[in-house]
Amino acid sequence: MRVHDVMSTGVLTAKKTDTVRSVVVKMLSRHCGAIPVVEDDSQLVGIVSVRDVMLPLYPNYGDYVHDNVHARDFVEMEEGYQDVLGKKVEEIMSRNPLTVSPSDPLLQAASYMGLKNFRRIPVVERGRLVGMVSIGDVNRGLFFAQSGKG
């Protein structure tokens, strides 16, 4: 089975100049955790995940998570969410994301997701976004391919 057998097409995208707020609205409306960032010609330049949106609220998280003396004021951190929503996508996006090709074996994409703890990966052909593949797509594809075999 190949990635193109299960990938989603017609993917919602963002531009680098969009606001983070507009991307969060897209994520919430589609119940998805990542939006690819493209140039006008569908050239993939990045991806914005829920983690990318939340990470600016936790500066130097590793420095204080086990240090009660210097622990952050989480209420104050939450108030910073409005500032994050006002940023441009290019300020928080992950650049040069890991991608797969439509012709890659499906389990190759799944192994990348497992190794990197990703739930979805952009599918790219000649640098242009052609879809997304999620761990759910992998599971559905394998289930239906195998359900008639016994």
C-alpha cells in the first residue's frame, strides 16, 4: 500500500503572512492539529501545529518544570495567548517539515510518524503540497486492506 492510497487531498493551508488566530480557527473548524504553510504555487514552506501555537507560552519550559522556586505564573502565561494569536504564521511555524511522497510505502510514512511522534505528515510531489497523511489514515488503510483476508 502506498501513501497516495490513503492520503487526504483538498487540505486547508495557510500563508506565512496569515495570523496565528486565522490558523487556529482553521484547526478548530476542521478538528485537525496541523496546517501546512504554502507559497502561492503550493510550494510547502512550513507547517503550524497546535504545539507550535502553544510553545511560545512556555519559554524555557525545561529550565523550570522541576524547580518550584522559580516556577512560572501559569495564569500570567495564559494571558500571553492573545499575543501569540496576533503573531504571523512565519514567526511560529516549523520550517522545512518532514514530508513523504505519494509513492512512498504507507508503513514508511507511519514509521516516520512513530519516530518523530507526529500525528500527520505533509505529502509533497516536486516540492508542492498534494495532501496530508495521518496516523488515522494509515490505520484505516491497513484495516480495510486486511479485513477481507481472514
